[in-house]
Amino acid sequence: MSTQETKPIRTDEIRRMLKKKRAKMKRLLSHCVHCSLCAESCFLYMAHDKDPQYMPSYKVLQSLGKLYRKRGKVDRPFLEHIKGIVWRNCVLCRRCYCPIGIDIPSMITFARTICRSQGVYPRVDESVSESWL
Amino acid sequence: MYEFIRGPMVSISFMIFIIGLLYQAFKFFALTRKKELIFINLPFNPDKPPRKQWFQRVVEWFLSLRKRTVWRVHPVMTGITCIFHISLFITPLFLLGHNILLDEAWGMHFWSFPESFSDGLTWADLLCGAIFLFRRIFVRRVRVITTLYDYIVLLITVAPFLTGTFAYHQWFEYQTVIFLHIVAGEVMFIATPFTKLGHMLFFFFYRFFIGSEYSFGRGTRMW
């Protein structure tokens, strides 16, 4: 087991990071009207037979949205789950289009930053062994 | 109770609506003080010199939206959304009944639509609301991101129109229906600045002021 997998999650640090960007991120999250019109702008959504888990809004709500809802009180399995969403299901190509103008890539980027701060990120040596890739 | 709801409560809810929106706007501009020109929106057709009248340019810009926005991918849904939002905004503003009340209260009023036209707009709004509800329940991609909050927001938005139609056609007991209509309108006023309905204001802020590839204007503000 690598040190990355055993390192404890510092929830206080996650909470500090969430708080720092709260004004922007909470606004963007709260103005998403869950219309799903962003779906077709994601090539992964189109390539995966229109599977809803690849919708930009779904990815944001399931990653950053849940981090805010849980107020940063998360464990490693949860961050590992988010890792799959923000790295496997999103390549940050910035082509997602929100009719309201919500900056979806910045939210995915922030979710990645939080995961990385806790040592949760994809590694080159896990590409064949880990099921999430 | 009825006197309070149709008297002071109207002013209170309207004040909360205005002050709430001003507060949100102030917060937005305070948060996006940093300016940077990263995305430069080139003219849609750079070969043609911009010698046209401003009105013609605005019309061309507006028509170009259907090629570079969600209009192209979802024309029906975008059309329904536009009808819903336009009728949501203009129907209460130019409704004869509201203008008579405004005239009695403040001695001023807006121009009014014919009553049958307002009724048609209200029905259009209710139909669009029903389509949104249908999508939330039956379309999988919408259902997976729908929460109870979305249904509540939809109810807050549609309730004034539903009760307004009942009141106009005098269906059910009029006094109760008109009471519910006033309450529904006030709830919508109060909720707008602090809920998802805030996109009424932030749609324009995000699309015109924030620097983005998809910005409609030459936005330079950064978060």
C-alpha cells in the first residue's frame, strides 16, 4: 500500500480551501438550474452513449457540490470517488457550455485542487491496475 | 391577515427583492474587481467592415446566437425556455388588473395588454412549466440531477400564474384564490435574490461581464 493511500485526510485544510473560494463557488453552484442543457457540449457524454454521469453539471454537482454539502467533512473513499469523476470523466477540455454562463471548468479544476491537496490524484503506475481508469 | 398580505407585505416583499438583488450585484462586482483581457471576441464576420447601422448589427448579432449557442443543439427546448421567461416577465408587468391596482396605489401605471392576450401568455407560461416538470420526472438526464429544491423552485415560479389564472376565470372560491395569488407573488419576490431564481440577474452578469470564451460581450472581469 502506497503512502498516498494511507495518508490521513486533513478535513480542516479542505474546509479552509472551500471557505476561501466559497463566495464564487457557492454562487455558481446555486445558480445552476439543473436544466441539463450543457450535456451535449461534453464530447465524453456523446462518446459514452449519452450516459448522464458524463454531463458537465452532473460531474460538478457530484464532486464540488457534494464537498460543499458535506462542508469538507469527507474521508478517503469519498475523495477517491471524486477522483474518478474529475479526472476520468472529465479531461478539462473547457468545451462545456452552460446557457446561464456558469464557469464549469473552474469548478472541476477546484475539485481537482482539493483532491490533490490530500494526495488523491491519478498516478502513472495505477493505469493498468485501477478499475477507475 | 388579508389586509396585511395585500398591503404592507407587498411593499416588504418588493423591498426585499430590490435590496436583495442590489446586494447580490454589489457582492458580484466586489468579487470580480480583477480585470484581464484573456478572451477577445472577434467580430462574427471579420471580412466585412463594420459600416452598418447599430440596429442592423444588433439584429445580426442576435441572429448569430442561434448558430453559436444552445439554440442549435436544442431549438425546441430553447424556444420553450424563451417563451417561459419572456411571459414570466411581461405578463405581470402589463396585466390590466395589476395596472389598475398600481394606479390606485401610486397614481401611475404601465401600458396594459388586452386581457385575452395576458390570459394566453399565462397559459403559455403554465404549459412551459408543465413541460419542465415533465422533463424533471421523465427525462433521465434531468432526473439524475434533480432534487426536491428544483421542484420547490419550479412551484414558486409557476404558483403565481396558476393562482392568477384561477382568479381571472373565477374558478374555486375567489377570496381564497386571490389570497393565495398574492402570497405566491410575494414568495417569488422574496425568494428571487437568495435562490436559484437569482439567475434572473446573474445570467446577464455571467454572460456579459465575466471574461469567457462564451461571453456575449467583451467581458474582462475575473473572479
